[in-house]
Amino acid sequence: MLKLIYLAKRKPGFTVDDFVRRWRMHGARGIEQPLWRHALGYVQAEPIRPAPITGCSEELDAIACFMLDDAAFAQMSEEDLAGAAIMLEDERETFAAPITSTSLWVDEHRLEGAELGGNTAFLFFTEEEPARGVAERTRSATGLHRVTLNLKRDDGPLGPDANTLPYAAVVELSAVRIADLAAAVESDGDPLQSRAELTVVTREAVLWDRMPPRP
């Protein structure tokens, strides 16, 4: 499976609410493209404002996770290339910069559950080992229904230059209740966000889910 995580800011001129509506339209347009036949999952994670957990960023407007089967870029047809051009133009109408400038291709490791959706804290690390430690520490935390460790892959379908975010790993912690998520992240006086270079608390909108059966 291929997985892309991107961070984004809204195009100048959009209010937060207007941007979210435009972002949903962008996702719907992506689903219409021929390349979508390879899509396994697509989540738009909207940062919660004000941040409900101390020390988390409020500077971003969007995080997305896009999962594809391994054959997605093996044989790009003319229709696929045309669809990619359509989406690039649509990105210019939605975001402050193309998502190719704020992207990370990762290997996903599901440590606890795997259901998409809920309230999710994304913790971004510039080194892999601290991320592994946080993921292992939280995998049995009360109230979390998903703990995912994402590790940067330099052998992605578009090569190492496609990784334009300065991170080596991303941990996703998901819960139905914000209180449970906060308890896991704040972790009895040893806050996990102090170990990460960036932490964003989001509410996930699952636009597509055809993922393999969860363990």
C-alpha cells in the first residue's frame, strides 16, 4: 500500500469555513478522476480551533491521508495524466501552495486498531526513534481506537524528492472523545507533544474507505 500525508494552508482570501467547503469539493473532484480506481482510503483531517490540547499548533488548515494500491503509478494512462493536471489546477484554487510542496510518502504500521475517523492528533517527528517510542507508549492507552506509526519511505513511487516535508515519521492517535485523546497526549505530566516537532489535533472526515480488513 502507498500512503501520502500532506499538510496545507488555505488559499489567501478564504475564511476557514469557506476553505473547508472548497476542500470538500476538491476531494469530490479527485474521486471523479480515473486514477481514483487505485484509491483505498482518503481522509481529510480538519484542525480543531482553538486547539483543545495545550501546546498544539493552530497554524495549519488541512491534513490529509491518501492511501493507494501499489499499482497506482505503475502504468499511467493519458487519462490519468490529464486527471492529475486537473487536480493540480484545482489545488491552485484551494490551497496556498500545491500539495507536492508539503507532502510525505510513508509506510503505515498499524499498532492498535485501524478504523478511520474520529478525533486524531498527528505528531510529526524529524527523527524516527522518538516516534517509535511514542507509538509504543500509547498503543494500549485507554480510549484510543487507533494508533498508527508512519515512517518516511524514500523508495516511494515518485522517488525521494517527492518528500517535501522535513519529517521522518508521523504518529496518528485517534479517539472518539477529545478528553480521551487529551489524556493520551498529555500523558500524566509528560506531554507527548513536547517530543514532537509539530502536533496538530484534528477532526477526521472519511471521504473514502476501501481499506483491507482491520486486524
